Amino acid sequence: PLRANWVDKESPVAGKNLLDIGCGGGIFSESMAIRGAKVVGLDVAEGPLSVAKMHAAEVGLEINYVQCTAEELATNKTGCFDVVCCLEMLEHVPQPSRIVQACADLTSPGGTIYLSTINRNLKAFLFGIVGAEYILKMLPAGTHDYAKFIKPSELARWARDSNLFVESTIGMTYNPISKLYKLTDKDLSINYLMKLCKPVG
């Protein structure tokens, strides 16, 4: 909900063509469709997409789920989306800079891209892997590879290489006692989101 609310606040999605890259079981895609976006959910895994399609049908949401890579979709859907989101996926792929470029290719001029990932530092290792996977068991052990975590400076550089502008970066923190998440621009040490804009010309 934090990510969905932030995206909709920054770029009201009602009536817009929105692409959710790495949509998995469709939780974020459905959140955007409920807010009035025309959603395409993209993933390479057949299993999660089947779940996503089934649930969308059950709740009466029209979402176009597609099984392919972002790079493949970019070959025939260049500039087709007002908003492109790639959340919690970049730290799981071998060449995240290529995904950023695909996001740029898929976004229409003047459109917006939202990325979220995990910073690479000692705190992120302790909280994102040791804490989340082994102590609190919020995620299965082995979900993340620390070497694939991405510093905001690296993500910003890939964005610039793809001719995108970084408009804002915001962190997401979690309190294990209250079990509450919140967004803050004062702490990018673990999870963070980045808003990118594609120039009109």
C-alpha cells in the first residue's frame, strides 16, 4: 500500500497506461487497476502469472498479464506507457542496467518511471538479509544476494545513461516492534524508491 499510494500521489494513475514489470502474483498491478489505471502486468514466470490472472478474474479487474521480459516487450511497445513501475525486482536480475534501459524505452515521452530496490551497505545486509530472512523469517532464506543490492548512486547513473532524469528518491523503513512500514526521505539505507522522468524531446 505504501508504494501504491506514493506512485498514485506522484503520478495520478487513473486513465493512464501503466506497466508493472516483475508483477509476480499481481498485488501491485491490482492496486493500480483499482485506482483506474489501464494495467499491463509483465513477468517471465508462468506460475505467478496464472495466479494473478485467476485473482483478477475473481475480483473483476481487467488487467493484461503478459509473459515475457521487459527487453522483449520493448521491441514492439516502445513509448507505449505513461507510467512504468519495476518494484523489488532489480536486485534479482543479472543486468539491472538493461532493465532500466528497457523501462526508458517503454515509457512515453514525458512519462514517469518508478523503481524500488535495496541499498548495498552493512545495515542493508544486517536488516535485509540476516534480520528479514534468518531472524524474523519474513522471507525465505536465500531470497536475496547481497552482491546484487544496488546503491542509489548506481541506479541514478544507469538512469542518466538511459537519458532519464532522477526527480526524487525516498526510503522505506520498517519497525519490527510495531510491524509498520513508512516512507521517509531521511533514510535510504535499506529499501528505497526512485522516481525517474523521461524528457519530452
